[in-house]
Amino acid sequence: MVQAARQSGTADRRAVFELFPRRLPPGRRYGVVAGVGRALDAIEDFCFDAAAVAALEGVVDPDMLDWLASYRFSGDVWGYAEGEAYFPYSPLLVVEGTFAEAVLLETVLLSIYNHDSAIASAASRMTLAAGDRPCIEMGSRRTHEQAAVAAARAAYVAGFDASSNLAARALYGVPSTGTAAHSFTLLHDAEADAFRAQVQTLGVGTTLLVDTYDVAEAVRLAVEVAGTGLGAVRLDSGDLGEVARDVRAQLDELGASATRIVVTSDLDEHAIAALAAAPVDAYGVGTQLVTGSGHPTCGFVYKLVAREDADGELVSVAKKSTDKISIGGRKYALRRRGPSGVAEAEVVGIGAVPEDDGDDRPLLVPLVRDGEVVGRATLEEARARHRASVAELPRSVTMMSAGEPVIPTVHLGP
Amino acid sequence: MVQAARQSGTADRRAVFELFPRRLPPGRRYGVVAGVGRALDAIEDFCFDAAAVAALEGVVDPDMLDWLASYRFSGDVWGYAEGEAYFPYSPLLVVEGTFAEAVLLETVLLSIYNHDSAIASAASRMTLAAGDRPCIEMGSRRTHEQAAVAAARAAYVAGFDASSNLAARALYGVPSTGTAAHSFTLLHDAEADAFRAQVQTLGVGTTLLVDTYDVAEAVRLAVEVAGTGLGAVRLDSGDLGEVARDVRAQLDELGASATRIVVTSDLDEHAIAALAAAPVDAYGVGTQLVTGSGHPTCGFVYKLVAREDADGELVSVAKKSTDKISIGGRKYALRRRGPSGVAEAEVVGIGAVPEDDGDDRPLLVPLVRDGEVVGRATLEEARARHRASVAELPRSVTMMSAGEPVIPTVHLGP
């Protein structure tokens, strides 16, 4: 496309691309933006080194190769802050530059946003369902090995407390926590040997896995080996609510009343909610987290919404279609809030900034200016943004049942 | 776990781990193994360099760090060949080594197998549904940016013809093909200008996207610009079957009877099957491919099935559970085939090789011996394996409706 646009003299036309969702996944009431920090890294790093250029020989023309070799994004980007809630047609990213430089970012920006936001959107429902109980990300093994690292990061943005993915710790500072597998118990001749080895190595604060053989016997052994100061036991099978009640009673009877109960086993937000009344202290979540709990991608698209014409004027453009609606024009957005601070609507201004009635909150922040990243936030800031954004949504946001977006999207024309 | 096993003197016990599915995704009749080549790369490359060791300071003890710094897998691995069909409890990988060296591979092996096989399993149903018509992978933007490269590779294993992912071309030699986006047409002041630029740059064999404005007008323009030798037109919206019929008639009338029709737009195996009678020449598949068409992970697990005891004897082990069945013991597998060559059962021998009745096919091939990769296959070999394996399955394999596995899994005791 870039080569052909260079041919027709349109490659350097000023262009505005927008990354947005046409809808939420069926039944979801809100989404959560994640991947912003990774996308900024990707924009900064986006270049064609000698190997990349060599790999494109024969795919594009030689002078296109030269152009690619000197490529750096030099335009501007605005976007929703990482951790922000989003709704249908929220203009999550607005990318302005020449057509050629902006169109090249399409795939990497969509990949990062579609993946990370799918994970964060699922994670947010899980942490809402878990309330004050911590959620731990344990899904690395059920997704692509690099996606796993991004998933741990996105889950952390949306309120998870820690991850078992050590690369996410090294790369992003996501707190790490671990667990022993059944193989560790099975490796030993007796369950008590395994518990003893783990406690000697990791201290009594460790979490012992107690469902390899008989749960009641394992709990008894665990307290015998670690003492009543044992940190936690983990349950990974059976009717978790029922078993947790039995184990809680047994631990209390043994004097281990401070020993926590961690549950795992294909949990999703519904299973977490169903365990609200059970004596469970923490949730370990794997498969359903890293696969977006039924919605592994957000369906974000990246569309040209405005571009320079032959006279140098910026004109709105959009595909004409009845089944895939795109709205031309550069967008601005704010979250309309009532006097009590509760969100009432996602207001998207087309070609003009919507008027703030005093209680509203603008949603687009500068991320890149003249090719320089200016909007980098820490993960802790993203976590705070997530907490605050979800807290101001209508209370129906906590409903786990399928439903409509908790606030409508309102478009304001130019 | 390794640190604790070193503490208890069990880390160097000989151990056999097995990677297997407990079930197929609901309704699926077969699965396809992919990622074998990537897993072998991962085993070869699995080590802890200075940066990785430094990142684990404080997580594990100093002498554990030393052990990690010198880690190389030195054991043996057998597995199903890449492209092979699989069924519940197929022993897809058998990993033998010390506990410590084999347990460390758990996450990376599961990540690769769970992801790549989910994509290949979905892709296989799509290529079956497409019959002789080529399928093109176009889903990079809807999945994590690195998962996208692996997805393109897995789709190719399962019969896709090409991918839009250029990194998959560079890394794995997956044939690449491209398409223009609506943004390219919208960039130009007139649709004809865009078509002209594309044809001048890429030749008349290119594929023109004809649904940005009015399809009939675009088809007319496309042939006017490119001539009757135009390679193809692409449709990306509307009722694809209906529109394809109209476009075919129009192309034929214009004399462009060799111009092909490529369709895209959230296709899955069901949509592809539904278009079988429409005049469509190729399918471009994105979202549903890279998300495994409803099943983004295979649910493979990696379980310790045998290990050395205190006397140096290998003993079978398994977790006791009623809801998560694991079967202890080292496994062997063959595909039982009738005299006509049609598959009849997945036969899994526990602790012993099942007897081959002459028409059967052994499924486990050596992949790694004493830490050296010995079972590397080319992607073309994996594609051939996929074609042959699917071809020998019962004919119900082509049914797109939900159903049971097309062959049963039979366990033979020791």
C-alpha cells in the first residue's frame, strides 16, 4: 500500500487513523484498555533494521526498501490512558501523521490493543467479582509464550495482585508468586516428604498443595509439618466451595486459623462470584484469564477517518457499508458524569471537542508528539486509573450476567 | 519446586512427564498437533543467560542460581509428528530426564503446544470446509503480535496456502500474500486513482478491494483500469454469497472471466462451508483463525506419570482425583487402522507398546535424544503429515456440526 501510495503521490498526505471498537463482546457491560505502554514501546522501536529490510527484498521495490530503512514514526498520537474503561466507538487511539508512516503501525497497534485489552477486560470482571480477595494470574501455560507475559501485565493493570510469570516480573515489575504442582508431591515417596522439603526451602509462609491424594489427610500433614503458622493451602479440584468449607473447619480445629485457602481450577468471573460466600482467601486464575474469558480479542479496528485532499485540506473519510459502520472525522471524547460523579455517557465528538459540563472527564491524553513518546504512565498509575474508572461507572457494572453497556455512547456531530 | 527437590534429594530422580489433552474442545471431532518445531527450538534454546539469572536473584537461592546458569536439557523426548491428528488422551509428548530438568520445560512446552495446536485445529476444519479453494491467513491484528507469527505458521501446517504475516515468511518460510485496506482507497480522491496506483505498482495480477463504496461501480472501474486480466477482486462486507454471485456475473459479462473473487469478513469454518456453492475462489480468514474459532487453547496438561523411587525403580504415579483424570505410567500410541486404511481407534498403551496388527501406524517419533534434537521436520513435511492424517480419518471428520471424536481412544493396560 505504501509503495502504491508513493506511486500515486498520496503517501505523504496528512492522515488521521482511529483505533476503536464497533461493539463490546456480546453481553459485556464495559471494556478496559490495556497495552498502552507496550504500544508506546512498539512505536519507539518500530524500524526496519538490515535483517528486516533484507527479508523484504523481492516483496517491495528497492527504493521502497530504502524508505523503510530510514522509517521512524514522526507523527502525533492521542489515546485513552491505560486502565481506562471503554465502550462501543470509544476512540482509543487517534494517530496523526503522513498516510505512509501511520498506516505502517496498523498491525502492531491492533495486535497489542486487541490482545492486552481482551485480557484486562476479563481480568477486571474477575477482580470485581473477587472483591477484596486477591487474584493471582497463573495462565502462562495456556497461551502463546510471549502473549503470556503481556497477559500477566494486563491482568495486573486490571487489579490482579501478582502473577506466576517471572518474565513479567523482570520486564514490567509485576509482582510474582508461585505454587507447587502435583508433580512435586508425586515426585516424593510420601506426601509429607514433599511438604517438608517445600517448607524447609520456602518457609512456613508457603502455600502447600493439598489435593494430590486425600485432602483431609493432606491438611493434617501440612499443619503437622509446617505448624499452625502455615501460610496457605491450595485446592485445585472438586467442588471448591464445599471442600473449602471442610478445609476451613479442619484448619481452625487444628489451630491454623490464620492459614489461608487459595483455590484454582479453571476459574472465571462466574466461578469466582459463586465462591463469594465460601471461606476462600485468594483465587488463582489461569486459562480463562489468558483467553479473555470467552472473548480472546476485542475486535478493535484501525480506520482512516480523515486525510488531506489535493488542496491540502483535511477531509473526513469513511467506507460506505451497512454492516460495518465507520464514522469519518477526527474524534474527541469525554466521559459525561452526573453531579455525584457517576458516569452517564461516553461522549464522542466528531471533528470538535465536546463541551465539558463541569463534572465530565476528558479521555484522550497526548501519548506521542512529533514522534517522541510523551504519555508514558507507570503500571501503578494504570492500576489506579482502572480502579477509579470502574468505581465511577454505574453500579450495574458489577453484574456478571450478560447485558448492555452500562453507559451509552453518544456521538456529537461537528 | 526444583530448589525444594534439591533440598529433599529428589531433583535428580529420573522422571517421565507427559503432555496430553483430557478432552477435545466441546463438539470438536479431532485436533491437530502444531508447534512441534517451535518446541524443539525452545528446548534447544532453553537456558538462563546472565540477565535471566540476575532477574531471579531473590526469587531462588544463590546455589540454585548457579544450577540454573548451567542448565541444559539433556534428556529424551518422543512426540506426535507436527501435523498429526490427535484425540483425548493422545500422549502428544513424552519427556524423560531428571525431574529438575524436565519440570522446567513445563510452561514453555504447554504454551507452544496449547497455542499452536489450537490454531492448527481450527485451521484444519477451515481448510477441510474450503476444499480445493485456497485459504489465506490474515489474522495478525487480532492476536498478540508474537502469537500472530506462530499462528501464521500453524495455519500453514494445517493447509492454509499463505499468510499476510511477513515475519512468518522471514522466520519460517510461510508464503506471503497481501491485500489492500479500505484506507488505501479512502486515501485517494477517487476510487479509480487508488486502483490505478495499485495496478501500476503491483501489476494486473493484483487483488483490488471493491467494496469501499458501490461494489458494481468498483468492479466496472477495476476492469476498466486493469483490463480483463485483473487477478482478483476482494469482497469484505455484506452477504458474501449474494454479492459474489452478482460480481461473478458482472466480471463474466465484462470479459474478466478469469478474474478471481476473494472473500473476507469474519469467516470461520461454518461461513466457509456455507459459501461452498457460491462463486468464490479464495477465503481470507482472520479473527476466527487466530482465536482458534471459539477454542483459543487446547487445555493440554503436562503431568508427571512415572518417576524413580528410593530403590532406583521407575514407578507410575498419578494424582487421585475424580474430576481431573490422569493416568500414570509411560505411554505409547498407535493409530489403529482397518484393512482399507481408515482409522478406527487411538490406541494408548500404558507401560507397553501396543501390538500393531499390520495396518496400524505408530504415533510417537523420537524428537530429542540425550538433549540433541533428532526429530526436526520441515513445514512441508508437517503439511504432508496433516493431509495424510486427516485423509485417513473416518469421513465424519468433514462434518462441521458439533459431535464426538471421530475415533475412540482405547487404553491398553500394562
